Amino acid sequence: MTNAADMIDRIVAGVLEQLQAPAAAAPASRSPSAANRPLEIPDAVITAAVLETRGIVAGPVVFAAKAIVTPSAVDFLSRHKIGWTRSNNAASLNTASASWSAFVSRSTPAVESALDAVARQSGVRWRRELVGCHREAARGGVGALCRGECEGVIAVTGKPEALACYANRNAQVRAAAVETAEQVKRIKRTVGANLFVVDPGEQSVFALRSLLREIVSGGKPAVPADWNE
């Protein structure tokens, strides 16, 4: 009987240990020494509830390569300005960490739809402001960049060339008017623009969405390696 009782005690102790293990493995906060190190979350499905349960309050965080990141998780990360990436794609972290501001002086349903779509993009931090004219958009964009409120600006206007010219009077700004995703790629490669000016004109929602997504892709705007002031 004594052996049987000891065996039961060992089984119960083992079960209790397993039940307590998950709680111990999910700390509510990160120590200061680990604040700048990516926090790895191995779950196969990432939801807002998972992030809240893990006590995620700061980034960066790293998910498994094939993890399913649900829309609720993306909204949670964006709302709390938490950068994230997958374990096999370090470049995504830079994209997620970039913050953008949009100053819109010419708004159309296509513009609103395209901006909404880009704002929901994985982890991109986003701020939008409706302004009265292209000069106000230029002042807002230049001010946001100089104050460090964002890393990149998108200005939507019916006078793209005038806005870019006005913004480029500031030495900290590299503004360029763009019409296509291919042009954006070229401007990034040759100029490293941090203020992109877009004329919605007759562009469709699909065209605008592709254009804006190309603008915010690739991480924080940066000057080319061979850039000379």
C-alpha cells in the first residue's frame, strides 16, 4: 500500500508541475537587460489573445517562420507600435518598425481605400492628416520629419511637383513626386526619398494601393551608400 501511495503522490506532483510550467514560461514583462533583444514566440497561430496572455508590451518580437499571424494580432502590434518579424526574414522587422505620416490635401474614395489598406499592413505604424492645400501638406510633412515624428511621409495632392519643390527647400528632406511602383523603386535606389508625393488623379484603388505599398516597403527610408550631400 505504501508503494501505491508513493506512486500516486509522484503522479500528482508531476501533473501539477506540468500545469504550472506554461505560466512560468510566459513572463508578464521583460527585464531591462532584454529590452532590445527580440522576444521569440513559437506559437503556430498568433492572435491578439496570445500576445495579451504573454504580456507583450514592447518589441521587437519574432514569430516562427510558418506561424499564422491573424488580423487581430496585426492590429494589436500596430496599436502598441510593436515591431515584429518571422524567424527567417530579418528584413521584415525594419519594415514593421518604420513609421509613416500621410498628409492628404486631395482626398477621393480611392485614396481613402488605398490608405486604409496600407495602414493595415503588417506592423507599419501610421498617422494620417487631412490638410487644406499642397503648401500645408508640405509644411506638415517637413515638420514631421524634422521633429522625428516619423521616418517617412506620403503627401497626396493635385500639385505634386510644386509640393516636392517646396519640401526640398529643407536640407533634411528628400522629396520626390511618383506615379508608379517602378518609379518608387528607382527613387529609393537613387535618392533614398523620405517624402513621396502622389497625385491620385484618375488612378484606381488597385494602382494607388500598389504604389503606396511599394513606398512603405523595405523599411525606413535611407540615403544610398554613395550619396553625397
